Amino acid sequence: MHLKIRHRTEYRYETPVRYSIQELRLTPPQTAGQKIERWKLGTPIKASNSLDAFGNLCNIFVQESPYTSMMIEAEGEIYTQDAYEFIDTPKAVSPFYLLQQTHLTEPTPEMLSFFEKHLPKKNTTEAVLKLASAVQDTIAYRPGETNFATTAAQSFALKSGVCQDHAHVMLGLCRASGIPARYVSGYFFAEESPNLASHAWIDFCSDIEHGIWQSVDITHACLVDARHIRLAIGRDYYSAAPVKGVRSGGGGEELSASISIQQITYEPLSLS
């Protein structure tokens, strides 16, 4: 598919922000299943570029002059095709590091007991997809009941959440089963489901020795395909968040975010 994406994030504050640092992971990588035709990032001031520990392109900018509103925009065109297997580069984070739980993924004994019969005994596609289906059946998709700080344990207790919560629950269960897994942030194209434009899923390591990962969308209980656009990977939401930062001043904050994804053409394109 040939997709046009526009992602706009706007912050407004009650009082002037005196100082802030923003960290952005809003640039899709050239990887299996996606080819970047063009991409542009708009920030209030010029941002510096670097690669983080996971190989994500990270843009950072510091504002030292007072402001009461801030706009960040990312837009471009991407060609996609079905692809769910990804191979690490030589400098990639070790899969064993991604066996470690985080505050957002740590499962409770009750959670492990509930999913016990679904926990994968092997890191195979079939076994992990069965677990994804169990998570999808258990954690109802209900926007507005959780937020970026909701943990897997809290989402499980509520039995509700969104794609981010599905990913955190799945990460916790995979890691508890001895399967390295990582969080993936990105976009999802579905004209009938605009609320899913901003999306999250997981990669699990199917071959630790060779650094081979397979990508699973828990919200849809399927392998990822041409509808998915990858932005960043990490241990959990915090390390792969599209936009995050710290500030001094500002008082209350009002956040407005909009994402539009349009299909431009139906002609297939070889990404090899």
C-alpha cells in the first residue's frame, strides 16, 4: 500500500513553560515491509538527531524561552507490504535484556495464574498467537479507561484497556514464559477504525541465536501486515513513546493529538 500519514500534536499550558526538553520517536525506519518515500518532522526549534540504544531515530530539542503552546508535526508517505519477521542488526540490544520486566509490564501472581493454560511453552508463532488471542478476549478494548501510566497489572484488574495495555500485558506474560519480547509503537491503517491510527503491538524473539523476531498485534490477535507502520521499539511504552518530555512551569496542560492516514494508490510495490 501507498499511505500518506500526518501526525499532529499540540500542547497548551495554563502559565508559561520556562524550560523543557522534548524527545521524539516520530520517524519510521526503513525496515522489512516498509519503505519511506518521504518524511518530514516539524518542531518549534531545530532538533538534534541521534540513534537510541534500540536503534530508533530520536529527535531532541530544548526550549529555554517561555511559551504557552507547542506544536509538533510529522508527515510523509510510506509504501508498505505484508511482513512480520524482523532480523536484528549486529549492534542490536541483546534479546536476553528483553526478558527483564519493567514497572509497566510486571505481572501479578493472579495474572499469571489466570493465563497459566495459555502461557507459551515454546517461542513459536502458533503458541504466541494463542496467548495473544487469550489476552484479546480478556482485556476488552475500551478507550478512556486507562492512560500512558497504566500498568499491565492494573489493566488486567480492570479487564479493559487499549492497544498499549494489550501490549504491556502480552510483554509481561511472554517474559514470564522465558520469551524475549519488546514493545512496538506505530500506526495502523483502517478506514473503519480511526481511533486505532496510533497503535502499539509487540515483537517476540523466535530465534535468540540469530536475533529473529516476529511481530504480533494483540488487539487484532494476528501477525502484523501491510496495515502496520513501525515507528520505534523498546522495553515498554516509556522507551518507545512517540513524544515525551520534561518541563519546568506551565501549570495545567491540555493535549490535542490528531493522526490521519490515507491510502494513495492500490498498486503493489516491491520493497526488496
